[in-house]
Amino acid sequence: MKVEPKVAMKKLPYVHTIISNAKRMTGGIHHSVFKDYLQNYLNEFCYKLNRRNFQRDMFDGMLKASVCDTWF
């Protein structure tokens, strides 16, 4: 999907922020990024981004997940 530059900030307000945060994480924390591990770095960023609002219930969620989920 292509978005016109004039309406990009209205339709996708956080895209530039998320991309710049991902760049800063890979350059700041890891200091060097190897192509072989790039997907792992991006997976870590996505995990942190998705979990940033769940710190309050993290222990309860982890406990429920360990009791309720089945492992194959």
C-alpha cells in the first residue's frame, strides 16, 4: 500500500518513531549488527515494543501462561 507523503503522518503516525527506535536499539545496545543475526535483533525489538505496556501484570501473565499452556 502506497501512502501519499502529505497524508502519511495522519494515517501512519508512529511509523517513523518505531523505525528510529529500532535503529537506535540495534546501534546502541548491540554496537555492531551482523547480517546473520538481524532477524533476532528485530524479533527482540518487536517483543520489547509489544510488551512495553504489560509490566504491571507481567508476573501474573507468566504464571498463567506456564500453568495453562500445553507444550508439544
